[in-house]
Amino acid sequence: MAIDYHIIGQRIKEKRHGLKKTQEDLAEFLSVSVGYVSQIERGITKVNLDTLSKISIFLECDIADLLHSTSYQSNDYLNQEFSELILKLNDSNRKLAYEILYILLKSQ
């Protein structure tokens, strides 16, 4: 299983807004930079359990509220990643990727 840090970050941001707190307030509470808080809220930085615990104290919520339903099966993650990669290819490379996958599938 993998964890969707974008969802966690979005929940942190929503709860922070609900308390009318700023990123600066959270950064000061955590003794980190505002940029680091921004990265957490955008899901760029993988927040560790210790930091997440401190954030939940700041947000006056259970840590479970931030983590609930944020994990997904790794196959789902791979499917999503694969789809995003395919969409970034130009037409000729997309056709080539299709042909390679078709050959791989036939060889199973």
C-alpha cells in the first residue's frame, strides 16, 4: 500500500483554514519554514509521523482525521502513474509504447 500525501496535505490546509490559521502560524508552531509547510500542504513533501502528530495538535484534531482513507493499493497507483506517463508521450512514441506492451502481453 502507498499513501497519498496530496490528500493529507489538502486536509491539513482545509483544517488550518477552518481554524483561520496561516501557514506562518503552523510553521512557527512546528519550528520550520513556511516553504516546508507549503510543500506539506501540496503533497510534495512526505510528512513523517512525528511531524504529522504535531500538526494534528496544532489543528486540534486526531491524527486519524488526517490519515483516514489516504492509502491506496500500489496497483492503483501504478495504473495512475502509467496513464499519466502515456499521456505525456507524443503520438509516435505512444504507438511505440503500445506495440511494446502488446508484445509483452503476448509473451506472458
